[in-house]
Amino acid sequence: MLLIVNADDFGYTVGVNQGIIKAMECGVVTSTSLMANQPGTGDALAVLRRGRLKATGVHLCLTAGRPLCDPAAVPSLVDSRGWFKKRDALLSGPLNGEEVRREFLAQVEKVRAAGVWVSHLDTHHHVHAHPIILEALLDVARCYGLPVRSLDSSMRQRLIRQGVPTPDYFCGDWFGEQVSGESFRRLVTAGVQSSAGVMELMTHPGIVDEELRQRSSYTWQRERELAILCDPGTREWLFDQGVKLGSYLDLAGFPPG
């Protein structure tokens, strides 16, 4: 099995960026996805332009910060201040698919305009579980020929039918109270036992900084993730299981399972 260990939230804050870079250079994280509208976005793009990381996905965001589009151009996505709505408000209100597509394109184009190699697409807070958002995401993915994170088997089959590459198996459960070395091994073992050719495990490593403390409830847990992902024993266990580490850039070489 090929295992993609993806670090979400690259660009969220400088401290999160530093943790993700460490997890990729010293640990088992093999892939990351960048938020294009956050306080640490400029820092993350500078890291990528220097070639310290080979590529990044785009962690398409509709639920934090301000849109890259003029708020007047995406009224179904924003509140009265012109900021993105919170997740529950966004998903329960009327959504305009063209506005979603417009904002997604703006976020991808910001990353591409920086001369960065984009590896794949996923979404902050998994908002592409919503059918209107998924349709817009598929449009953007086909436009650029990019793989997409699939959240479940029905979404996976839809992506495959439309010719959009996606891993065979996704695990988003290594989070919060579930974060331990034992749970990492258990969740990866479940992927191996599923006979998946390619598995993605979602992670959120980071180093806590003041910006993160002010903006997120998921803080010290990121440092716990970072420690486990950088533990040499984690890499050794994967090797012993015959699990190969790879990224979304490898996905084209693995037919759907």
C-alpha cells in the first residue's frame, strides 16, 4: 500500500507552517495542502518558492477568513462583514455553485501565480461533502487535471466516474483525542486490511504560536501530532508493515483499487 500522510492547514499561521515543514523534513508527512487566504499564506508561499517543499495541494477554504474574490461577487458565501460564514451557517443556507467555483478558482490561481506546483485539491472542514460545493470542486479539478480527496466510497466512485484521480481509502479520524502512536498504527492497519492501493491519512501538525492561540481551538494537539509523526519509531513501523510513503504526485501511477 502507498500511504499519503497529508498535513492540512499549511498557511494557517507561521507556527503551523514550521510544524508542517518539520513533519515533512524529519517525519513521515509526505504531502500538504495550503490555505490561500490566511495569515501564514505568504510565509508558506515563500517556503514553496525557495524549493524547500516540492509541491502543495490547495486546502480550499470557505469557512475561515475573507474570500479572495470581492465579497460582493460571492454573496452566498459571506456574512454582513464580508467574511466567510461559519461552517454550519454556510452549509445550511442557500449556496450559489457559480460563486463557490469562482472563489475556488481564485484560490488555486493565487497558488499557481506564485509559481508553485499544485498536487491536489481538498477542502477546509470537508465542505465538499455538500453536493453543490462538490460539483464546483469537480469543475475546478477537471479544469486543472488535479486529484481530489474523497471522503467516502460514494464520493470516491463519483470522482472515478468523472476521471478525477483520488486515493482508494481516506482516514480523517486521527484527530483530537484519537491522536496517539497506537491509534496511528491502528488506523493505517485498517487501510492495509481494506486492500487499498493508495490510502490518505489526514493530519494537522504544527507549532503553537500566538496567532494560532487566538484563532483556533486546535492548538497543543498539533504539537502532539508533530511529535508522533517525527518519532523514528513511526517510520520504522511503517517500513516493517511494508507500507510505502508517497504523495499525491505519485497517484497517477496507482490505478483505483
